[in-house]
Amino acid sequence: MLGGKNNKYANITYDELDQVPMSDGERNSLKANYLEAFIDTYVKAEEKAVEAAFQNALMNPKLKKRTVGYIRNQYELITTEVGNKKLDGIIARYPYKFNGAKSAKEYLARATSIENEIDRRQYIMDMIAKEDTSESIGPAIQITR
């Protein structure tokens, strides 16, 4: 069932839309919207599950070191792909978001702890994602001791 509030097709399935009288263009558009909504819901649920597992790994003393290493490795992979010029351009465009740092290296050097450094790496990766897709990949996961 497609479900949803105020949805006149709530009590039929995706495949049953083929039997509803409407133009092919309207049907295709409607089916595309339902499929996109279904995928978005599924992806958001998976993102929450991965974030919860990631947060649990950060809280587990046996896994924390590996998790921090993973974040550092991801940062290196992503920033290498983006390049220092583009990365520093992002920092320069948003000085208020990076405490006035002139470069990513300077922003990371100002970290007050390992946890703060990891938070900053995640924030930079989030800003790269915003620049590349005009959407955020979500807030950086905050590491606590």
C-alpha cells in the first residue's frame, strides 16, 4: 500500500497504479514520486542505523581507536580527491564557520583534543559534501570522552 495522509491512492499498491485511469505521463510522474519517496525513506533509515552503529563504536573503548582511524582515513581520501585548492577555497568562503582559519590545515591545527580534531575533520567533510551536492550529509557526529 502506498499509504500517506490525504493520499487518494493510499489503499493501492505501486503496481496497481497501472490500472488507475490517467495519462501515461501522469502515471509515470506519480510512480517516480512514490519510488523516490520510498527510496528516501529507506536510505534515511539506513543512515540512522549506520550512525547509531558508528556512535556505539566511538563509545566502545576497544573500537574507538579504529573508528578515529577510519575518520582520519576518510578525510585523507576525500580531501585528496577534492584537492587543497578547492578545500582551502571552501574554508575561505565560510571563514565564520571555520573560526577565521585560512586553510584546512590551520583549522585542524587549532583543535584542542583528538575528539575536537575528529569533529573538525567531519565538519570539513560535511562542508565538502554540501559544496558538491548542495546538500548536507548530516551533522558531524560529536565524539565524547
